[in-house]
Amino acid sequence: MNNIIVLPMIVPIITAIFLVFLRDSIKLQRIISLITMVFVAVVSIVLLQLIQTEGILRLDFSGWAPPFGILFVADSFAVLLVLTASIVTAICLIYAFSTIGPRHERMFFYPFVLLLVAGVNGSFLTGDIFNLFVCFEVMLLASFALIALGGEKFQLREALKYVLINIVASWMFLLALAYLYGTLKTLNMAHISQRVAEVGQEPILTLVSLVFLIVFALKAGLLLFFWLPGSYSVPPTVVQALFAALLTKVGIYALFRTFTLMFPFDPEVTHTLIGIMAGLTIIAGCMGALSGHDVRTIATYNVVIGVGFILLALAIGTEEAMAGAVYYLIHDMIAKALLFLIIGTMVFLTGEIVVKNMSGLIRNYPLFGWLYFIVMCALVGIPPLSGFIGKVLIGQGAVETGSYVLLALGFGSSVIVLYSLLRIFLASFFGETSISEDDKKPIPRGAMVSFMLFALCIVGLGVGAEGIAVYVNDAAYTLVNPSVYVDAILNANE
Amino acid sequence: MINTILNMSLFLFMIAIAISLFRVIKGPSLPDRAIALDTIGVNLISAIAIVSIVLKTKAFLEAILILGILSFIGTIAFSKYIERGVIVERKSAD
Amino acid sequence: MIVAFSIMLPFIAAALIPFIYRRFKNIHLGWFVLVVPAVLFTLLASYIPRIANGETFVKTYEWIPTFGINITTYLDGLSMIFSLLITGVGSLVILYSIFYLSTKESLHHFYCYLLLFMGAMLGVVLSDNLMVLYVFWELTSVSSFLLIAFWHHRKASRAGARKAMIITVSGGVAMLAGFLMLYVASGTFSIREIIANLEVVQASALFVPAMLLVLLGAFTKSAQFPFHIWLPDAMEAPTPVSAYLHSATMVKAGIYLVARTTPIFGGHEVWFWTVSGVGILTLFWGSFNAVKQFDLKALLAYSTISQLGLIMSLFGLGSAALHLGYASDTVIYTQATFAALFHLINHSTFKGALFMMVGIVDHEVGTRDIRRLGGLMALMPFTFTIAVIGSFSMAGLPPFNGFLSKEMFFAATVNIMQLNIFSLDNFGLIFPVVAWIASIFTFVYCAIIVMRTFFGKIQPDRLEKPPHEAPIGMLISPYILITFVVGIFIFPNVLGHYILQPAMASIYPMFPSSEELTPHIAAWHGYINTELWMTFGVIVFGILLYRTLKKWRPMYQIFPQKYTFNAIYERIIGSGESYSSRITNRYMNGHLSYYFIYIYVFFIAVLAGYALYADVLSWDPSKDSAIEPYELILVFVMVFAAGAILFAKQRITVVLLNGVLGYSVAFFFVLFRAPDLALTQLVVESITTALFLLAFKYLPKIQPEKVSNSIKITKAMISIAVGATVTLIGLAVMNYDKFEPISAYFEDAYNLAGGKNIVNTILGDFRAFDTMLEVVVLFIAGLGVYTLIKLKAKKGDTDVESK
Amino acid sequence: MESLMIILVGILVAIATYLILSRSVFRVIMGTAILSHAVHLLLLTVGGLKKGDVPIIGQADEAFTDALPQALILTAIVISFAVTAFLLVLAYRMYLTNGTDDFSQLGGKSDE
Amino acid sequence: MKVNDVILKTVVRMVVFIVLTFGMYLFFAGHNAPGGGFIGGLVLGSAIVLLYLTYDIETVHKGMPFDFKKVAALGVLLATGTAIGSLFFDAPFLTQTDGYFTIPILGEKHLSTVVLFEAGVALTVIGTLVTIILSISEDE
Amino acid sequence: MSVNQLIELLAALLILFGAVISVISAFGMIRLPDVYTRSHAATKSATLSVLSCLLGAFIYFWIHDGFVSIRLILGIVFVFITAPVAGHLVCRAAYRSRVPLAEGSGEDALKPVLFGNDESENDMK
């Protein structure tokens, strides 16, 4: 019994509800929401330590032992992601304080963000596949509300597309759950894993797992990413950043869980397919990033490339690759959030969205420009920033398994990432300035603080990679050896 | 014997529902459709009652009442929609 | 400790620069910065005697030990050469820059990048761990990018910076892949350990791919053919930068890498041919193209490319000795490597001086175009001296150090012909011939530098400023360098013994005696040998070609502009962009129905495809429960209601039909013994229908779909296929009953949870968490609807965010 | 009956798919509604039909039908209700702001 | 056009009462018979919607001056609150307790926290339902 | 055959009667010419059918299980109260939204009262 595990989900929910009552006191809303996220981050750190000493933790809700009740499972993988998500959200909130404006703040902006995080954290922590569906829905509805918040013409149009595609994906998820229950007659992920292992993964079970693959691919933006570029460029900047950082990651997490824990026994089919999809995603993402003239389009396609890159690791499947994926996931959440915040701020400062129409920003905002440079280098994987170690480990896995095509695609993509982001840097930050000192809008102090914090995370994660290596390795070990997870759930003598 | 009769009744009710469905599809006017839908609801009430007998359970009796309530509310909503174009008024017309 | 300090110091200094800059506005920032390389040079130089004795210094600091990535500093003969070059040339360049750059420039940026670069470069040459080497390697690319783009308001600077960054980082990424292969093959990132376990690595299938990838990194960095195109464009950087990065240090990182990995890969045929072949090709191509340049800096850039090719090819030739193994008669082939190292140093001295000379000319005259220059000898005698000595050395004329290394180069190409390995007996002749031709061109462009700039008639009206001699400060550095040019010629063996010999030991670790590997360098061997004949030939033909330059120069026009490597690079980038935008815009057309088509087609392809491939479909209706006639009717009612939706003309009909569907579903729930579901479904369906009516009260009639029949048919086909897939999988799933459902447990609900309604106890107790979250979902939806309705965009307030 | 139900589900899914592929927002929403019906039925069917009694203890002594899918469907129904409500209002707002409910007239390039 | 709703209003006054009673019944019956917080809430909500249908927003609002968003929020708080409660008793999250309490007038009664949980669910459902319907209806 | 069984059979027959009525009413909905007559068929006959059906079920449960279902009685009462009101409202709405009467209907007495004689008036509000 470890009630602490539920806190990352339940605390944001309860705070969100409280904030509904505090609708008119915006200051209080800000403070409380920030405190909540910091609290969740602290809880996750405590959890990480606990997992190190006591192994995988689980919390059976209402005390019903698995596989009958619902439970939260905290293993290093999940908690690392929870930690990152909380930190990213906390920093994004700081950005929001000075930019989002009272119009949105009064319309329950903070409750929605907290609920989004609650859904995300719940998805990471849950050990029950149907509960995963429910957590997804919490997250999705909050994201629906956030993407439509503002009610602009184009925003509503793209929001509608986003909502429709996600709803269809949700019902497909339910379809997959129906098939799953029809075959395995259980919902607990560990129990599913056990049952699948019992009979060996028969083709029909693989078929069921493929339905899940499609569903989660849709959520993760793996190959089926068509909804992503449009919808990620319409909401307010901070929402874009949160989406880019969190939403696809949940899908990626689900893919990892599905194909490492529940259906890992038919890699010739599933992992090959994931590899192909990841490769195509990278190619499509690269083409999109090259084609964009709009800073936001370039940024969103970079999200797509990131998704493809992380899932290469799943296709490769070695322990190193998994560790790399964990590192890269954490890095990607932080770096993408920063990228979107910066891009959004650029649009805010210049009033332009086309790369060519901005120029010389670094003269007016030197620090801002260098922060962009840092995040660019991090995304390319230039050491010693955060993207480096993940890239190295995934590459190492690819070499070990002889997946040279994946290796080439993955590493080649970083050149394209570099090219696309460098284009923004050279055109928009370098060059003659287009803003005179008088017209210069100041960057809000809060925004600057959040940039700095993110940059600090990026550098810290790169230089201090060793600091979390023990957790990452533990996460990767559990991913590669699902029996550890299953034993902790089903065979523990508690 | 009883079961046969009940099954037959169910069959008849289903036919009635199917016919009403035809009216829903065909229309031609909105009230026609509303009435047909109401009829379907009412027929369902009967059908549920029969099913409860067939299944020897009292679990569905709530459904009967609920269906009654809903078909009433639904019909009111429809008639207001047809008559005034709005369902819930901000302020009463009179 | 000192080694790690050497790497750290520039970074620390770089971090301090903004503070110093703010504090001491009156003093040129360069003076503070100069301290760093000067101190480091002295420190490192103090190690020379011990290094010459064969000592090496290793120290490990843990960074990411979990993944074998540790900062291991390693100072041996090879790294000594490079670190001395970096700090030595660095000091001179900074000294020079103090006079070159005025305080109006943003000096704090400049020196910050420069120090960053210096630290990174020291890191590259002093790291033993491949990953750490890579870290610094990329840092050099980044800092080089920043330095090239220093005057970023110029378009050419930005373009040059981008090209350099893209090419070197691409190469770096390839190199990283190569390193990873080495790691997988050997199990360690440490170069020393890899060399210690050579057998394992060489037996690995990854050996050759790893080698090629590492070479790709080295070639891009060292501007080898055909990656040389970034170097001329990089000349947009301030001249001190060009002198430092793009001739003396950074471009030599690739050379360093080749030298460093020679013990691993050398001796393999692929290595031999790639390194020496690409090197010799670059040598030729660079010198050939240098002749046609009009910009002095571009000319020097091509000459750098050419010289780098020379050094590279020498390393390639020298690696043959590793294949042959140690024997008294094979030692002669190691002389190529010796020559490479020797020329490496020589090149840094004369090329550094030449760049500074060009900088002075540019600074004092305002142009670098040789068509506008001329006759400066009288006005700038000191600068002229630098130019003459530097050019003569580069052309390989005595009495300068270039002569010695050039002679050794010729000797090496001649020697290699005697070998009968690697098909050298057939193709060996290529080396001396190409080397000789390239040297003639080298001679020609050296002549161009000197003659066109300093001889002939002065054209004052075509110059930006009235020419005069440079300030003394700018002359100090180049004079120190030309002192070395001459000094090395006179005392080559001091250098040979203290500096080159330990480096040879690093490159040939398995050869017992480094003493033997160090030939005695002499300007005059006492007799006229082949090399000397070749030099004579170079001079004769060089003068001839220079004289007739006007006649054959138009030959360069023959090569169409379209097929230059630059044009190809531009075209790859351009067509990459245009093709990808064409493709992306075609499928990302913003139409939701297309996106759904992609999704569904993928759905069908994967699921139906796999189902057919693995033959999992099965259908066994024997276990099914009976079908009552009224159930059949209900099914038909549902099918018709759903089907009618497709053809309905009015929205209201569609809404009502959906209601019928919902009610039918509810009745199925009744039939299949799910009272709670039936209740809920009935209420929810009614409310949903009401919501539909509320939401769509304003909508017009459904417009008939204005799409062609073929699209309709396509959509219908997709729909049917999706339906069929769902059905077939469903049937197969129904046929699978290996497990008992877990729900038997819940049947004891009354005792466990105190409720008789099992479904409700599941919802309220066993799976109460779902219910709790479901309530949250509902709440979010309610709140979301509220905000959607209440928060409207202000009229006419369409800001850019929503474009 | 199970097979029949699954075929029914397939037909509903096919119809829903066709609606989802159309250009009118309204029809797409209708498609998702039908899809949710189909999925609920499927979920019920895989639990086994008519295999036991109403899952309320004390009303019969036969074995009960599988109660878990029922609980899941109940949750799913609520969620689909919430989602549909939001979707409807969103579509309604979009219609009011953009003046059309036809995706083909809405265009959709984000950088137009 | 003046609309005379006498018949409707008369009947509805009666019907609403039946519906409310039935809703409460469903809410409490949930544990042992079909029903429960969700469906109970829906029926109660429907009754309120019926009132809005028959009368108008302003009239009903005079009788029930609630902010239904807050009702919903209160419901969620109640549901999560009972769940959180278990944290203070060192029991797994969401653990429900029940017991027999002697209440002065009513005598010994079986009380369970599940009822509170379900009440939270019901409140949320009512609040959300009415919020949605009112939001759309108020929009012009 | 015991009395109980007989009564059960009677209940079943009552249900069957309801079903037949329902089908007849459904046919009425198809065959009758306009919305008002169809409404008549639907509300009147359908109410009869559902009442007899519920009554049958009530009797059956009473006799078979000895269970007096309040809910069924409530249902019967509820349908009894609401069905006429619902029918009334729909018809009124139909009339006010000017759904035409069938061809050959007699005099429309309400028309002058409600809409006046102005045929051209189309605006309802």
C-alpha cells in the first residue's frame, strides 16, 4: 500500500476543482497551480527514491488485489516521465502567468492545464488497460478544452479536426479493448502479460496488439500524424508547448508498455512494423520540416521527427536502446516545450509567422536568441546537451542489432533537424534587425524565467546525465524484462 | 405456451417498431417523425416489460419508467422545437 | 590534472568574458584573452621533454560511467603536436586580432567564441574517450559556425556559416555512428583500449563500415574532396578566424582523427586507398582550383584544401607500413607519416603567416581582389617579406621548411610504387604523377599571391584606402611564424626529435623503436635524387605556366557552372526543399476526410493484411446462443436506421435515426441482461439527441455531397473493408476461449463489497477509480462547453496567432 | 447470436466509416456517434451473450452473465456522452464563427 | 404569438415530482438493484431540464439559484474527497468503509462512504448536464 | 392447470392483445394520410397497447412471484398521465408550424382563430 503513488494524479485534479471555485482571484489560481506542480515533482522524486530501495511499487485502489481491481504501478520509467511532465508543466505555467492574459485565466485555463497533467500522469502510472483509456480521456478532454480556448476562427476549425480524429482514435481504442477482453478476458496489464506469455503470443493476439498499435500510433503521431501539424499551431503558445511536450509522449509511453510488457513475443511482426512506421515517420517529418516556411510548421514537424526517433528505440528493443529512449523522451519533453515557447514568443514579438519576414532578433533580444540556439543544438543532439546521450544509446542499440537503415534514418534526421532549425536561426535571429528600438516589445519577465529554467534543464540533463542514469537503467531493465514488472504486480507477497 | 405467446408478442412489437422506423425515415413533416419516435419509445416500454417476464427478472422495471419519462420529455422538447424553434427559453414569451 | 586544466581554462575564460568586458571597457579585450593560450602553451611546452622520453599522461574523470562515457585526458606525442599548434597559433592569432579588430566590433562575442573553440579543440586532441572526443568535435563545429557568422548581417556570412555547419555536423553524425560501431565491436569507448584489443575489432564485421563512417567525419572536417566546398565560403569569417580555424587548427581535426585512428584502421586496403586516394585527389583539386581564384582569401582557402589533401594522402601512404608489419625494410614506408606530421606543422606556420598577410592587405588596402591589387611591394615591404617567405615555403622552395616536407612527400610517393600490395603495382604510379602535377599548380598560385599583390603597377583608384604599411602589432605574429618557417628549415631535426618522434610512436604503437621511425631530415642528401628532379620540374613548369597564365586561364570556363560541387550542394538543398514541400503539401492538404482515409487505409492494410498473412481468421458459430425472430427484426431495424442515415436529406431525420439506433442498442442491453446499461443508454441517448437538436438548430439542410461517383465508390469500398475487418477480427476473437474471465471474482460482490448489483459494485468499488475519473471527464466536458460558449474571440481581433 | 451481433457491429462500423469520410462536419459527428454505439455493442458481445443471468445477486440462482464488460460499457457510455457533448458544442461554435459546416469549404492549411 | 402552456405546466408540475422521487430512488437503490449515482444523477438532471423546458431559464433560476458549474465541481470534490479520505486512515486510496451507526431518530442505520462517493457522482452529473444545456440555450 | 397458471396465461394473452394493437397502430401510422390522423393512431392505440402490456406484466409478476411492483404501477400511471399531453403538444406544434391537413379534410375551424384570414402571413413569431 503506497498511497503516495496516486498523488501525482489526484492532487492536480483536486486542485483543479478548487480553482474552479477561485475563479475570480487570478493571483491565487496562479500560485496554487504552480505549487501543485512543484509538489507533484517533489512527490515523483520521492517515488523514484522509493523505487530504488523497494522495487516497483503498486497501489491497489480500494485494496482489491490485482488483477481484479485497478491499480497504479510506479516503476522508474513511469515515474521519470511523471517527474518530467510535472517539471515541464510547472515551467510552462510560469510562462503562462505573464502571457496568457486574464481573459483565458478567468475561463478556467489553470484547471484545464492541471487536469491535462492529471490525465497524463494517470496514463503513465496506471497498471490497468481500461483505466489507461479513461486516463487518456481525461487528458484528451482537457486538451480539447485547451485547444479551443480562445474561440478564434482558425483555432476552432483546427480544434474540430483535432477533436474528431482523437474521438475516432478513442473509439478504436475501445474496439481494441473489446478484442482484448474477448481474447484474454482480463484488463490488468501485468495479468495480460502473464496470460500472453502462458500461451505464447498466438497470431490472433498479435492481431489484437496491432489494433492497439494503430490506436497508440494515432495518439503518438507515429506515421498517423496528420492531425498534428494543424492542431499544434493554433492554440495559445503555452498550450502548444504543453501539447508538444506531453500529448504525443503519452502515446509513445503506451506503445512502449504495449510492446514491451503486454505483447513482446512476436517482434518479427510488431517490432518490424513499428520500425517501418518510425522510419517513415522520420522521413515524412523531415520532409515537412524542410517544406515549412512558417516557424510553427517547422516546429511541429520537428515533433513528428522526435516521435519517429524515439520509436526507433522500441523497434530496436535492446536495453541500451530503451535507456536511450527514456533519456530521449525526457529530453524531448523539455526541449520541445522550450522550442514551442520560443517560437510562440517570436511570433508574438514580430507579429509574423513566416521565417523570412523576421530578421535580426538577436540584436534586440540577445539572451532570447541564445536560448533558441541552445535548444536547437539540444534537438540536433549536439553534446553535451540533453539530446546527446539518448541519441548515442539508441544508435548503439541500432548498431548492436544491425538495424543500419534505422540508424541511418535516425542520425540522418538530426541533420535535417539542424537544417530546419538553423534556417530559423539564421533568417530570424541573425541578420539586420527589423525591429527598431522604439517598437521593441519587451519579453515578459516570467517568460524569460521559464526559458532560463528550461535551458537549465537541458544543460543539466546533458551534463548531469549520470545523475539519473541509475533510474534510467532501472527503467530500461524493467522494459526489457517484463517479468520484473509482472512479478511485482502478481507474485508479490504483500 | 406462455413463452410462445410472449415471443410472438415481442415479434409483433418489433414489427411495430420497424414500421414506425419507416415513418421516422419517411417523414414527411417533423411532427410525423417525432410521433413515430415516440411510438418507438412506447413500444420499447412494452417490449421491455415482456423481456422482463421472459428473463424472469425485475431488473428492467426501472427502465420502463425511465423510458416513459424520457419519451415524455423528448416529446415536449420536440414540440417546443417544432413550434418555437428553441427548446429552452431564456425568458418566457408571456 | 594539467591536461584537464588546459581543456577547462578556455571555457572558464569564455564564461568570464562578459564580466571582464563590462568591467574594462577601455582596454582591448584581446589582451586578457591572450593570457589563456599563452599560459597553456607554456604549460604544455614544459611537458615536451617528458613526452619526448616516451612518457604519456592519462587521467580519468567520471562523467557518465554508467554508459562508459568518461572524460579521459590523454597526452602523448600526437596530441602534443596538436595542442601546441592550437595554443601556439592561438596566441599569435589573438595577438594579431588585437590589432585587426577594432573595439567597435562586439569583441566579447568574438573572443567568447574563440575561447570556446580553443577549448573544444584542445578537448578533441586531448580526449581518449571517443564520446568525449565527439562532444568536443561538435563543439568545434558550433563555435566555428558562430565565428563564421560573426558578421551575421552579411548574407554571405550566414550562408557560409550554414554550409560549414551542415557539412561538418553531418560528418560528425556519421562519425558518431562509426564510433558506436567501434564501441559495439570492442566494448569500450577508449581509443587506447581499442588499440589494445585490435584483433577483436579487426575481426568484427563492423570494421569496414566503422572505418568509412569515421573517415566521413574526418573528411568533412578537413574539407576533403568533395566536402571541401564549405571551406572557401567559411572565409567570410574575420581573417584571424580564417587563419586560426580554417587553416591551422580546426580543419586539422580531421587529420588528427585519421592519425589517431591509424593504429586501428591502418593496414587495411580500404583505409589505404580511401585516405590516400581522397587525399591526393583533394590535393590536385584544391591546387587546380586555387589558380582560378581572384579573391586572395579564397585562393588561400583552396590552397589550404590542397595542402590538407597532401597531408591526408601522406597518412594514407604511411598506413601501408602497418599492413606490412614491423621489419627493417618496411620502416621506410613510415616516412610518409613522418612527412605528414612534419608538413602539418610547416603548413600551420606558413599558412598562418600568409593568412595574416592577406588580413593585413585587406585591412590596409580595403580589398583582397588580385585584379585590383598590385605594386604594393614598395609601400608595404614588411608585409611583402611575409608573403614571399610564406609563398616560397608553400611552393616547396628552399630555404624554407616547406621544401623539406615537400621533398619527403615526393619521396614517399615514389617509394610507395615499390610495394606490391593493395594493387599498388598497377596503380602506384598515380601518386607521384598527381602529386607532381598538383605541385606545379601550387607553384603557380604561390606565384600569383606574390606577383599579383606586390609586383606590377599599383592602381590607387581601385583601392578602398590609400595603402601604407601595417602597424607593428599586426606584424609581430606573422613574423614569429616566418621565423619558424626559416628556423625549421635550418634545424629540422630538433623538431624531429622532440616533437615528431613521440608522435610517430603514437601512430605506430606496435613498432618497437620510435628512434628508427625518425629519419634524419636534411635539405641536401649529397646527391640528386628523384625528388629533387621532381622539384626542378615543378619550378620549370611552374614558371612556364605562370607566364602563360593568360592563355590557358579561360580553360576554367569550360567547366560548366552547373556541375560544380557548390552548385550540386545548392541543388540538393533546393530540390530537397521543393520536393518535400510539394509532397508534403500534396498529402497534408488540410482536409479532414483525407486524413481519415489515410488512417483507415492504414487500418485495413495492417489488420486485414496481417490477418490474411498469418491466417488467424476463424469462425465457429456452434457455440453461439440462439437467435430469436424478434432479435433478427431488431437487427434489421438497426441496419436500416443506420443505412437510412446515409441517405437522409434533413438533419433532424439523421438525429432522430441516431436516436432510434441508440434506443435499439438500449434494447439489446435489455435482451443481453444489462439493466444498468439499458437505463443509462436510454437517458444518455435522449439527452444526446436533445443536444443535437440544440446545437444544430441553426444549421441549414444537408447539402448533397458534391463529389464524383468515383470518390464515393472509393469511400464506400474503404468503409466496407473497415467493417469487414472489424467483423472478421471480431469473429476470430469470439472463437478464442483459452482463458476464463476474471469477472467470476466479482460474483461474490455481496460479501466482498456489500452490494448485490454486481455491475454497480464494480463501478462503485472494484473499479471505483474508473468511475471517479469518468466523473472528472464529465466535469471537464461541462466546463469545456461553458468556456466554448462564453469565451468568444473579440470581433476584428484576429491576431497573428490565429492566422 | 454472437456472430450476428458481430456482423451487425461490422455493418455499423462500415456505415460510421462512410459518414466519417464525408465532408460535412455534421455527418462526421454522426459517424462518431454510430461508431460509439457499434463499439459498445462489440464490447458487450465479447463478454458472451445470454450465457447467464442478470448480474444482480439474489434474483436468480443461475450463473451470472459477465458483469465486467457491462461496467466497462457504462464507463464508456458516460465518456462518449461527455465527448459528444463537447464535440457538438464545438461544431456549433465553429459553424457560427466560420459560417459553414463543410470541411471542403473550410480549407485547412495552417499557413494560408 | 402568445402560447398557452397551461396543460403542459400543470402536468409537468406533477411529473417533475414523480421524476425527482424516482431519481432519488434510483440513486439509493444502486447498490442492490439497477441504478446508482450516475443514472440517478441523470434522472434528477432530466427533471431539472424538464423544468427548464416547460418554464424558462429566468423563472427556474429564481427557484434554484445555483451555479451548476459549481454544483458539478462540488460533486467531483465529494467523489475525490471520499477517495482521499482513505489516505488519512492509512488505507489504500479509494477504500470505502461502511458501518452501522445509531442515529437518534432513525435508529441503527447502515451507512457507507460509497453513498457519499455516489452522491458526488450524482451531483457532478446533474451539474454538468444542466451546465451544458444552459450554456447552449443561453448562447445567442 | 391451476388457477395461477390460468391467470398467467391470461396475462400473456393480455400482452399479446397489446402487441396486436400496437401493430395495428403502427399500420395506422403508415396508412393514414396526414400528421394529425397519424398522431391519433400513435397516441391513442399505442397508449392502449402499452397499458395492456404493462398490466399483463404486472399481473404476471404478481401471480408468478407474488411481487407487487410499485414501479410498474407507477409506469402505468405515468404513461397514462403523460401520453395525452404529449400527443396534444405535438399536434398543437404541428398545427402551429402549419403542417398541412390531408386532402379532403373537412373545414379547418381553428385556422381563422389562430392565424386570422391572412393567408400570406408566414412569419410565426
